[in-house]
Amino acid sequence: MPDPEEYTIGWICALPTEHTAACLFLDEEHGQPDPDHIAAGDNNAYELGVMAGHKVVIAVLPHGEYGTSTAATVVTDMLRSFTNVKVGLMVGVGGGAPTSDNDIRLGDVVVSSPKDGNGGVYQYDYGKRIQGHDFKPTGHLNQPPSAVLTAMALLVSRYERKGNQIGQAVDEILEENPRLRTKYGRPEVDILYASNFVHPHGDDRRNCEEYCETKPPNIVNRLPRDEDQDDPAVHFGTIASGNSLMKDALIRDSLASEGVLCFEMEAAGLANRFPCLVVRGICDYSDSHKNKRWQGYAAMTAAAYAKDLLKVMLPRRVESEKRLTAVLESLDSKTASIQTILQSTQQQQQAQHLRTWLSPSDPSVNLEKALKQRHQNTCRWLLDDDGYRSWRTTPSSFFWLHGLSGCGKTVLASAAIHQLQSEGSSSLVAFHYFDVNGGDRRGLSQMLRSLLYQLSSKHPQARQTLQELYYDCDKGARKPTARQLSEQFVKILDQVAEVIVIVDALDECNSPDDVVSWLKELYQTDRKGLHLLVTSRKQGILNTTIEKWHEQDQLHAVRSSETNKDIANYIHARLSGSEEFERWNPHKDLREHVEKAVLQRANGMFRLAACQLDDLKSCIDRPQLMEALRTLPTTLQEIYARTLDTLRSSNCYREGLLMLQYVLWAKKPPLFSEMIDAIAVRLEDNPGFKQENRLFDLMDVITQCSSLLTPIMSESGRELHLAHSSVKEYLTSQHLAEPFRELLSEVHGRSIIAKISIRYMIDVVNLHNNPKMSSGESTRSLFLLESSGVVPSEDSFGRLLVGHRADNHLVAIIGEGAFPFIWSAGYWAEHARFIEAANDDIPRLIIQLYKQEHLLRGFPQILGLGFIYDHREYGYIRDLYTEVGRRPSPLIHACYWGLEIVARRLLESDAHLLTSSSVDSPLHAASFSGHHSIVKMLLGRGAAVDGGMGTLLSTTTVPLHGASQNGHVEVVKTLLQHGARVDIIGSKNETALELAVRNHHLNVIKLPMDYYDCLPFYLLFVALSQTPVEEKVIDLLCSKVIMPGARKVVSSLCNEPIVTASRINSREFEWLLSSLITRGQLAYARILLENWIHIPNTCIRRHYHWPEPPKQEHLQLARIMLDRGWMLSDDIVSRVKLSDEKEESRKTPRNALGSSSIESADGCDCPGSCQESTSLKRFLSVPGPYGP
């Protein structure tokens, strides 16, 4: 038998097809190696032979096992048995990524091309990917030996001069082996489908010949290759390798734009294990239309290229290379430092995942703003206060600082934060500002998100705790509830020695009573390392709370005397030390007079003093200054009213008014660039938006209303904010004079925002379809698009332009950077819903938008018509194409966003919209979002209650599922009243009831429950496995699952439980039983135990959380478990025996299963009747997933 030391080429195959192709190209076959020559523990199967003068060992992965880890195992074993291998080849099939630059076709060959010191193969985290995820390289394959690189260069030159003979080589092999021609010969059909045309989901058996190839519009037309072109062709570049198949053409295209030519599943597992060249024959296009027709031929072309490579690689050149085992040994010395770098990178990635998932507000912006407002020698009275110092040093302390609006509470809190951060102690400091500019992000949940993210970024255990919640929420697919966030916060408190939490402006919270309740509960846990500091005004519910606070020594009012000292320091510093008042320096007496006057009129409010100085700095002489002092406003309301009057008479009234409307009612503070484009829209013009109407500088308008608006620098750029919380309070109060009371009202403000947003979107896209556009304008527009990373398609803007954004959503991009308002304008539907009924212009404008055919075809995502279901919020995405590649459905969009008037008008114009085929249904969209009135309207017009579109019933768009998942009680009631089926199993293998249980919607759970005769134990398992466990849900399910009360039998077709797709295995059963025992729900545990017949030994364990000492009812349950073969701890067994002996001494007989109150109707303590228990036993006796 040949000596293993003679073999220098290691050839790895993943599939038997690839192995067959490799063996066919051997010039000599040596058979299999002698088992005595194989290293112990090497389970690989080998074929030995000679190819092009080289002795080759060929190994194939175990049947049915693919992926990077399996390949690494095979290679490791090969190098233990064949220690002289010096060149590695990974040869087989892969999925191509064709682009306009790389005309990759089926049967072509892609070769990994080394670049920048790596082998041209990148490992990436792919898994079960769906549309909307970006390329994540996590490693790369090592560069192959120099002998391989030299041979590659020679072969490239030869192919260029003479063309490759790969096709001819394959034909010659098949002529010698005609029985293999059917499987390994070249197929006739090579079809590339449009990227947005997806193979029908849920019907994998329907192949492309039956369905997809009958859709010519979805097939990409490609010219046949010329006679002087190689066919198959060979391509050199990057190969992407992961543990799962790439089956998404849109993701494929995105990665192809980054240079990826091919996708496969094994090569990256060889990183640092097998420096090799990867050769892949293209058998599909890495999309949903995968089939195996080309697999055999692709394996042959890859093997043919590999043999050509060996032909130009001289054996003596290979002999001079290092053994791969020696190469790997040298790499081991670098592993430690690489691991450190990888761990750091992984932590950064985890932090980014957590941040994207939590979406926390950034308190550093508010902190920086407040510290800029703080002047030297201010705030010392608080930091040196005995009460504050006691709070800082006393275990489990609470400090509530309250005062009037504008008295400087935020600056005081920020001074405390700055001092704590500067101490350099081991204490963790987390803080949150309830900011009037926070839009709808001013609740308890958002505060907890911010605090948790700060703690996790500062402490590894805190990060791990938060990471656990991330995984409990399906790796960020679901947003955490406030309760989950609170529980994680408490867990972190138990892990960290000292935590300081500062919450500013509690009165600006949307629900201050929720935060107060949370603070009370947190403080009452008496955690020694916790220090809480809160600031607020003393008004509304907080006034009552402060008055009734149980420990008055924790309450601290802002001292007016100390505040006045700080205000005096502030006024003096600003008048004498700032450039804005330097022209007053020669007039010391005047400056002193102003200091006294402003301090006297400030009334203890920093904010008022600052605004008064802003008012005075425009005075140009002494008389004007003295008159201004005489009429100086004494309240913030007077300051703001004067600013509005000045704005009204200025030449920027329209612009300033729109800025106030937008900042008051928009979802988030606008960036300067966004606001500039919004202001450029003229609703009275056509088109409304013109680039030449943009402001030169937004600050020109801000200076006209500086007491109302202020610029803030955030990580996204310069933003426009309300200057103070008192500004919003004034602008939304009844004290506001006309016309501003009407113009700044929520109805009018949202109406303006919606109109401007819609007009902007229409005009931006029409701008590029305007035949009157000059050549220069068109060129500039295209340049702006290209500079923002978007390459227009051939017909410019007639097709969908798609790109990848950092938040992992697949969106349509029109010049991000060129038209910055486009993304904020996408929130138009939220504003439109609010004012739809109050302003008839809005429905008309929306319908006009829906009628823009080229917009709907080309730019649905930009218009807010695309991915309206946020996958991070709800776990799945639904797009609104009526069929892939066709225009989205306006009716579904209107129903999702709650645009009832628009939906009615659309149906009045075309009643067929209700039943037209779509990937979604209007009723599901409305039910999912909880728009009850629209649901009733659609049902009244004949909508299919179970979401059917025409004759199709889709399990992914069941209205009852959407409403149940999101807790819309009234919608669920209405759907059930109209006959919605509770037994439909959706695409997630769940019923509506299961979705309600998973999401803790107690009031929803009660509704479909009554439609079941018997509920499966699986629901109880689902409820107990949630994080957190909702006790009320458990109690409700226990009363119904264990003692089912029959009201209405939905399924009359069989006697088995309705939910047949859900399964509870023995291990889950054992976990469920343990949970019931731990919770003390022994009656339920006993019935569950008595009716579960088969207990495999694999799920029996010894340890349960019995109380100490266990009560008699616990011992009775333990007795039943022992009688049925359960192995319990020695302690509980001895206690059961002692109890039995005592019972025997009293000569009280015990039956086989032990006594129990639930067996006697007289002493029944279970939530139901014993007759119902018998009904349960009959249920469990039915053959199926829950019974024997």
C-alpha cells in the first residue's frame, strides 16, 4: 500500500457528487489507504490517486453534514494521517452572485483570489437570514502556499491566450463514463430570475419548471455568450462562506456589490486549519429558486479547473513548500493575541446589537447642554449640602429635589452627575433626562432602556444580564416590556456593589405616576448599594405625591436664597466676561445697574434671567437700554409672547412658524438639513419643493426666536430643539394668543407636517421624471445620488432603487444626503391619522399620492408604503406588494395606519380592492394595528374574517393572530363575533391563543379560550417559559387547562385537541411539573402527573424545589411520584417514608395513588369540579401529542 508521506495534495469535497467528480479526473487510482496508516480517531473516508503528476488524497465530508465546523473536523483529521500534505484544495459547488460587472452563469467556475494577505474567502454570520440583514465578515481563510499562487498566475495567462478547455475536458470524461451523463452532463436551461421574484413560500415541492419558468416577465434576459468567449468561464475574486445556504437574491445582490462572487458553506471553517485554494462550480444563483439540475456539471467544471491548476504546478515546486502542519504550528503562536482582538470586536458587536434593540436615548446630549449653561462657582450650594452628602454616603438612599420651572434643576442635576463621574470611584452612575424634545419617548420604558444600556456599557455582568434578556426576546426580534426591563435592572443591582441613578425633570414624563411607582418599589427593596436622585417641579400629580411622601426628610426644595446667589454669579459673569456685552465694559455703572435690575426681576429663575439678558443685548444705546429695563418681562410667558410678536412682524415669519409647528409635534427633533428642506416646500406652488428655495442658513431664523428654539449637537448632527420645557408648556396652553393658539395647535400643526411631507416626497421623485428638467439639473441630481452611495438603474428612476442601511432594513434610497427630509417625511401617515377627519385636504392629498403610479412602482419604501411592519417590534416583516414586482396596495397601507376616511374612499371607488390577491389583507393590516373602526367597516363590506384573499387563505396574515399578538381586545371580540376561527395555525406554528399567551395579553387570552372544549397543557408550558412569567396568566390557564369548562366546540371533525401542531415532549412536561411544584400549585401538578402515562427515564431527575420543611400535601405528591418511578432526592424520600410510617401507625389505609382532597367531591379544593377532572382524563387518553 502507498505510504501516506508520499501524498502532498489534500483535496476536500463536501458532497458525494463533488467526490465523484474529483475521482473521475484522477489519472491513477490507488484506492483507499491501509487502516494501519490512519491516525487514531480519524473517521474520514479517503480516495488516493495521482493527478497531473501529483499524489492526491481526496476526503469527503460525512453524508448529510455540511457547514464550516464539519469541514474543519475533516481537515484536522486529514492532516493527522497525511502529515506531508503541502497544498490544500477545497473543490466543489457554490451559488453564484451575478452582477453587471461579473457575468457569472451556471457551470462557470469561481476561484478564491487572495488579497491583502488573506485567501479570498470570508466567513460571515448568515444563519436563517431574511431580507434586510447586512454582510458581517467574521474571519477569512488563510492564503494558500506560494506554489499555488504562482500556478494560478500562469493559468490565468494561458486561459487568456488560448481560452480554457474545461468544457471539453468534462465532455471527454463523460464519453468514457456515459452512464454518468444524465447527472453530470450540462443541462440546457440556465435561468436567472429577477431579484425581487421569489419562489412561492410554503410550497417547496412546486419546482421552478412548474411555476417560476412560466413567468417570463420575471426572468432576466441575457445574451448568449459569443464563440470567442469561454463557456464555462472562470472568475477570480471573493467567496463568502457561512453555515447556511444563501437563498435571498436581494441580500445576494447587496453582498455582490461588495465584491462577493460566490456563496458556499464549508471553506471558512478551514480558517487557521487548512491554508488552501477554494474552487467552486456555480450550480445556482443563491436565490429562492434553488435546484440540483446543475450540481453535477458544476462539480465537474470545478474539478476540471483544479486539474488544470495541478498541471502547471510542478511537483518539485510543491516539495519545496512547508508542510501544512508546520504552517499551522506557526499560526498557533498568534492565536492568543488574535483571540483578544476578536473578543473585543465581539463585545463591540454585542453592544451595537443591544443598542439597536433597546434604542436608548442619549443622555450625554442633555448633559453637555446643561454643563455649558453652568457657570463657574454655581451649584456649589447643593454639592456641599449636608443632605446631599448624606444621600451620597448613606446605603439605600433617596433624594428628591423639587422647584419651580426654570430655577435650574437640570443644571443642578448635571453638576451632580459631573461630580460623580469625576470622582473615579467604582460606583456605576446612570442618568436620564425627561426631555420635552423627546416626542413619544418620554415614558418609563424609555427611561429603563437608557439606564440599562448605560449600566451594561460600564459593567461586564450588567452586560451579560442584559444580553440574556436580548436572547429571551428572540435575539432582539421583540421589544422588551417595561416589566422585563425593570426585572433586569433589579438583577443588575444584585450584581453590582453600588449604583447611582439620577433622573431629571420627572414632571416632563408622559406618565410620571408610573415612574414614581417604579421608584417607590425599587427603593423599598432596600438595596444597600442603590442611591436615587430625582428632580421635578411640584405640580399636578407630583404635587400630591410630594405632599404625601412617607419620608419628608428625603424631599429637598431648591433654595431661592442659594439660587439667587448663583443667578447673581451667572449675570455678573455673562455681563463682564462674554463678548456679547463687551461694548458695555467702559460703562461700569450701567453694567452694575443692569445686574441689579435683572436679578430683581428674575424671581429666582435662571431661565428668566437668561432670556432677559438675551432681550437686552440688542440695545444699541443707554436710552434704549433704560427703556428695555423699564419694560423688562417679569415672567417667562411674557418673554415668549414678546418673541412671538417679534417673529410675526419679521421677514421670516413663515419659516419660524413652521419650525415651531414641526418641533412641537414631530416624532423626533429635526436635523438642520431636514428642517431646511421642509421649509423649502411651498404648498401653494406646483411643484411645492424646489431645491433653489432652500435657506442659506437656518440660524438666520433661529436668532429671531432664540428664546423658543435652540440648536443642539447630537451624534446625528445639529438638531433643532425647544429651548426649554416651559416653551412647550406655553405654546400648548390656553394663554397663547391668536393666531398662534390655532396655528400651533396639534391639529393644525400635524396637518401642516403631513401636507409638507407628502408634497415633498411626490416632488422629489417627480423632480427626476420631469422632462423639462435641464441637463445641468439632471446631472447634478444624479451626482448627488451617486455621491450618497446609490447607483441609478439603466432607465434612471423608472425602477426600484434599493440599498442597505445600517439599521438592517431593506429600504429604497433616493439620494440620502441629497434630500435629507425624505426619511422624516416617511412618518406622514402617523400625522395624517391624527387629523384625517378634521381636514378634508389630507384624504385628498393622500389619494393623490396613491395615484402616482410611477412612484408606487418605483419608490414604495420611500413613500412609507413598503416595510410597514417593524421586524424588531413584532418579529416579522410584511411588504405591501400585491405580487412581487408589482405595485403596493394603497388600501392595505391605509388600513394599517388607521386612515379610515381614505380606506372608505378607496373602496367606494373600487370595491374589488377588498378581495384582490395580495401578500396581506386589509383586514389583517387593520387588526394588526388595532384600528377597530376600520375592522368593523371592512367586515361590514364583506371582508373575509380569516384574512382570505380571493380563494386563498394565508396562514401568515390571519387577522385574529395579528390582533391577539398585539393585545387589541375590542378587535379580537369583533372578529370572534363574526366567526373568526380560533384553530388556524399560523406560519409560526401558533394559534391566536398561543400568541396572546406569549405576549401576556390577559384580557385577550380570555376571549378565544371560551371557544375551546379542552386546552392543551402546552399553553401552560408556553406561559411558564416566558420572561417574565405573568402570574395572572398562569392562574387563568391553570383554571382552564387543568379543569376545562366546555362552552363551544369549534372542531366537529375530530375528537382530538384543536391545536395539533403544538407539541410538548417529556422533557418539557417534566419542566412544567417542576415549575408547578415550585409555585405551590400542587392540585394542578397532581392532576398533570396522574394523567401523563409515559415517563421516559431520560427526563427523570432528582432535584425539585420542595419547601423546607415540606408540607403534607408536598409529601403526598412526592409519594405519587415515587410510586410512578420518579427518582427524588434522598432527603425527600426519607421524609415520605417517615410520613408513611406515621400514617401506618394510625392505621389509616392509603390507596395506590395516595389521598388527596381533589379525589373527594366533598373536600375538593381545585378550581373546577371532579367531573371536569374526569373530562380531562378522557381528553388525555386520546392518542396524540398530549396523551399516551
